[in-house]
Amino acid sequence: MTTDRPQDGTPRRVLLVGATGTIGRATVRALAARGHSVICLVRRSSGSPLPAVVTERIVDLADPASLARDGIRGETFDALVSCLASRTGLPADAWAVDHRAQVNVLAAGRAAGIRQVVLLSAICVQRPRLAFQHAKLAFEAEVIASGLAYSIVRPTAFFKSLSGQIERVRRGKPYLVFGDGTLTACKPISDDDLARYLVDCLDNGARRNRVLPIGGPGEAITPKAQGERLFALLGREPRFRHVPVALLDGIVAVLATLGRWVPGLAAKAELARIGRYYATESMLVLDPATGRYDAQATPSTGSETFDAYVARVVRGEATVERGDHAVF
């Protein structure tokens, strides 16, 4: 195992991929705030003003030649930070982005001298049943086997992933929950708190060569509790619509059957499987001995609570930016 430079907070030359997503943009800000020199490898320009220490380079992540020619440009780097994720979670997209593109970037980074990798993964890979989870695990294995110092960060739910019903409830509609609304729980984490945690991995030796589950501050919350808090912030009586999980099972079965003849429906079946997964699995640390999710064993970081975020959205001080990953 190669060793990284002493963890003294020295500014690094950092390769960043996945910089145009919401977590990626927060990570750009956090890296710049620490004085790191950041090269963002992107498929297209974000069009956003960047800090002086940040540069965008447009590359084709599927093409190793483009990575070398347009991204690395013969330069050397200290670390790779990856916030890259597939947009849909569909099998072809997941294996192309969550695995193959990541492998290409890792190889390009190694050729450019990187000695450390910070990878944003997902806590849901603990119980893999979906294509994108297997693709993420396959790349995690590549990172671990690379001989580089690594930190694999597996966050719980993002604020944006839990915010899809705010506008629905504002319009007077009930809050949708699966089952009784207590089937799952999570410790949601804000973009900025997660970004700071990722960047801290560059200088925190205790996080090196580890897989790191992480959530936000506060207790784990269920969908029912999320709905109750939203209604309270809006000054309304809680109204819920309970959706049976069996309905999702039926939708998956029908779409999967029809998908044998209609490819578009096969894709919808996979999206329905993803929806069912998140409706029935908690985003917390999984205890392998019991097979149960453990809120107490799920570490927390940061300062922004989900309640405070929703309150800001309700007051019009923040907007919900779900982006390409709204399906999650």
C-alpha cells in the first residue's frame, strides 16, 4: 500500500469528477475553501462562476484517450475525489458510469501520480439487489485493490431525495407513505455537510483505507415523521395516503413481463424496482449479525438538520433541486 503525504492540511492538486451534480458542486466549494487546486473533469461546462483555484476541463469519461489528452494533459495530481453517479440507475447507465467511467478515471489518475482516492458511494450497497448497487460495489473493489490510500464514503439519504412531496403538500394533497409510514428510517445529510466530510477525508488519517457510512445530525426519522413535521411547518393537520407495498410488487411484475417484448417497459420495471427498494429498506448501517438496520450504529456529522432545511424551503429561503436523480 502506497502512503500519502503527511496529513498537515497542505493544499493538494485534486482531480474531481461528478462536479456538476448538487453534491459535486458543494464539494467544489468545500475543496476551494480549503485552498486545494481543483481540476473538474466534466462532460459539459456547468456555466457557473468558479473559484479561482478551480478549473473545468471537458472530457469524454468513456474514452481513456480523451481523459489523458483533454483532462490530465501530462500534469501530475495528488488525489482523486469522485462524486460521479449514473443519472437513472438503469443497468446500462449504471455499468457505464458507476463502474466503467470510474475505472477509466482511476486509471488516468494513477498515471498522473495520484496517491489517494475519496469516493462517494451509497449506503444502499450494503444489501445489493439492483444493477447500480452492484456497479458501485464493483468499483469500490477496484479502489480497494488499487494500492492507493482510499476513503469510501457511503452517505445515507440526501435532503433532496426526501423533498419531493413538499410542493405536493403545499397544494393541499396528502403525504404519501408506504405501509404505515414506519417501514424505513434514515439520517438525512445536507449537501454541504457531506461535501465537508468528503474533503476532510483528504487530511484525516483515521478515515484512510476505510469504508465510511455517514448520516446527518439528529435522530433517524421515518417517512411518517417527515410528513408530520412538514404539516406542522405548514400549520396544517397531518393527512396521509397509505400505499401498500404489494401495489409496487404488482407494478414490477406487470412491467417486467411486458418488458420482455417492449424494451422501454423493461426500463420502467427497473425504475419500479428501485422505487420499491427505497420504500422498504432503511438508509442506515446494516448489522450483518442480525440483518437489521441500526440507527445507533449509523455515524452522524455536520450541523444542518433536515427539519431546518424543510423550514427554509417552506419560508422560500431555499429551493428543492432534485435534478437527474429525482427517481431516488
